Amino acid sequence: MADTTQRSGASSPPADPSGRRLDCLPDRLPFARAASVFAVVLLAGGLFGYDQGVISGALVGIQKAFAVGAVALEIVTSWVTLGALFGSLAGGYVADHFGRKRALFAAAAPLMKSPAAAGLFIIGAAVEAFAPGVPVLVFGRLVAGFGVGVAAVAAPLYAAELAPAAQRGRFVSSYQLAITIGIFVAYLVDEALAGPSGWRAMFGVSAIAGVLLALAVLTALESPRWFAKAGRPDDARRTLVALGATNDADARLAAIQASLRAEHEVPSWRDVFAPRWRTPLIIGLGLAVLQQVTGINAIIYYSDTIFAAAGFTTPAAQTEATTWAIGGVNVLSTFIAIAFIDQVGRRPLLIAGLIGMGLSLMAVGFAFQNSGGASDQNSTLGVVTLVALVVFIISFAFSLGPVTWTVINEIYPGEVRGRAVAVATAVNWGAAFLVSGFFLSVVNAIGQAYTFWMFAAFCAIGLVWVIVGVPETRGRSLEEIEASWGQASARQTLR
């Protein structure tokens, strides 16, 4: 996995008088600025999570309202990820050319010129809520998904570029925390609005978060890295001062400019796939795919259906199990990553999480294989499925969930970071589309047991790949990570 190509003209970040390499940001941000970054990231991630989780409780109402079968439900469920795939590609372009803030604002409210105007999130929510039929509902899912995709690129990228090196994992992991909170809120809303027509209100609620995100972005600072890259050093310097670099803003700006010096002024999509960046590209795309093919979105989207098959016979029992065993546990477990990702590192969390995920998925498979058609939630099948999925969610929430987004947003060079993150995010959404779009069909074809064993096999493959090919990036500045790719062995350097 090592890239031995030496980058021509690349410069290391300058050092301060003590000889220490200087990061472009202060060691700590002022409280108000840190809170502003967290607000943007939390709201963007919350919208992402809400759109993921809300469909679980809405499917029953949609099925009854439009009398549709499994294929139509798969389309309604999965096409939000298809919209997100295209939105993430657009988000990379907007983030690189117009700034991280404008990309986020476009996702929240690209047309917001008056209080009555709406944006992608708001439009998508309105179309979903008032859809007269499945085709219009699918269109609304596409629009909402497009907004989710733009935000999914811009928000972690924004957090990575505004976070000090020692806290970058915590900042970017807060995005995954926000996703889990959004999913949990969606489950709570599903439970509160359960009923024949409650699914419309479930979708409409996301418009509120879209407005809040637009307001948060308006008061946030732009990335100083993007200002420097756009040829606006004065704006970059003012932003650095606002972020707490009062006495050494010029030196920190020089650190940014040193990492940008050999870069193209206008990156192209070809630059993303240049041989010198092949190693980080493979790592990012591999993690993006692995996060999805291990089954997380299938479980989140179809959790009610899974629990129904496991013996939770009433809609109330299914929703309650989904809300707390999936949604609540997901939120709480993500705090493990936030607490340890900058202390323990990225690789140990990934390895531990994949082991836990694989074992729990095997247990679910064996439970279904030996269920004997049990139809009681107190049966062995119901108990084992519930416990095993809790273990799966805990393992995912401190590993592949937050660590994937953290690594993807720190391994790419500034030259192509926006577009490279967009490609990785689009691949992530593409994998999510395939998993969520064909989950019910796969279950019908091979059964629940073999479906969960298939996910467990992907966990095993991913575990080997992480051990062999994913480097440690804990404690490294973005400039140091970028410089390391040109050395003889990226993996040994980053470890």
C-alpha cells in the first residue's frame, strides 16, 4: 500500500523557533469558534442521520397508503442514497471552487433569499411529506438525498480543516455522533407519529433542521486553508486571528502556503486519480465501501423488518426495539470514539470494531438459522437478535462509523481534498445504495441467516485489509500527512 513517488516541489510545514513543526491552527480554538464549528457539523450530520433513520418507521405507512410491494419499498428507501451519491460529487466541486461554507449553505438553503424560500433539505422534505404517489415520493427522496450528499462532503471537510491536529479526530467524529443523534431522533419521531398518515409528518420534520443549518452556517468562519488556496491570504490571516492565532498568524499562514506551493491552482478530477495520490485514494475508497458492505444501513433502514422477522410481532414492539436497541445505543456508543480516537488512534478502534461487528453478525445468522420459525419476541431468536444487534451497533459506532469519516477527511492532500473526499463519499453512497436497494431481495433469495453471514464475511475481509493497509494518522497535522505520502513507505511513516 505504499506510494514511493516523490512529489516534486513539495514542502514541509515551517517550524517555530524551537524547531517544532507548526500546524496551521492554534492548539485550541476559542470557545465561541469551536462551538460554531460543532454547531455546523452537528446539524449537517443530524440531517444526514434523520434522513437515514426516518424511513424505517415510515415504510409501513407508505406501504398501506400506496399498496406497494417489496421492490417499490426498496426504491423509496434506497434512492435517497442515489441522490446523495450525485450530491456528494457536486459537493466536492462546490467545496473546492466556492468554499466549504457555501457548499454547506447550498445543501441547507441554496435559494434562501427570504424567510419563505427553501433549500434542498426543505424542498425534499416538503415533496416527501405531500407526495400524492410513489414517483413523487421517490423524487423527494432524491432531492433530500442530494442535499445530504453535499453536506456529507462539506461538513467533515470543514471540521477537518478547522480543527487543531490534536483534536481533529474529535471534531470530525462529532459528525458521526450527529448522524447517530439524527437517527435516534428520527426513531423517536417515528414512534411518536406512528399511524396511518404519520409518515408524512415524519418526513416534514427534517425541514426544521435545514433552516437551523442555514442559520448556523451564516455565522460560521470559512476554512483558512480554502482562503489560502483561493489566493486570498488576507482573508486567511484574518480567519487565523479569529481562530486564536493572534501572535503567529503569519507563520501559520506560511505553514498552509508551504503545503499548497506545489499544487495546481485549479484541481481537476484527473488530479484525484494521479499516481502519486493512489495510496490515500485506495485507503479512502476502501473504508468508504467497507463501512457500507458490513450492513449498517441495511440494519438502520430495515430494523423494524428485521425485528419483525425475529419475533417482535407488533409494530409497537418493533419500533421500540429499533428506537432503543439501534438508535439509543448508536448515540451512546459514538462517545467511545470521541473519547478515544485522538488518544488510542484510528487503527485500534477499527480493528476492535470489526471484530465485534463480525462476531455479532455471525450470532444473528446462527439465531435465524436455528430459529425453527419462532414468532415470539421472548424466544431465543428474539433475544439473541436483539443482543447481537446491540453489540453490532456498539462496535460500529466506535469504529467504522466515525473513524471512516475522520480518516477520509485527513489523508488527502490539500490540492485535491475537496474532490477526493467527494469521490470517497460518492463511493460510500453508491455502496449504501446497493446494500439498501437489494437487502430485501437478497433476504428473499438466500434467507436472513446467509445474509447476515455475508455481512460478517465482509467484516473479516475488512479486518485483514485494515491490519495490512490502513496507516495510523493520530496526532499528525494535515500538512505532515500530505508530506508523508511522498516518502518511501507511507504506512511506516504514519505509524
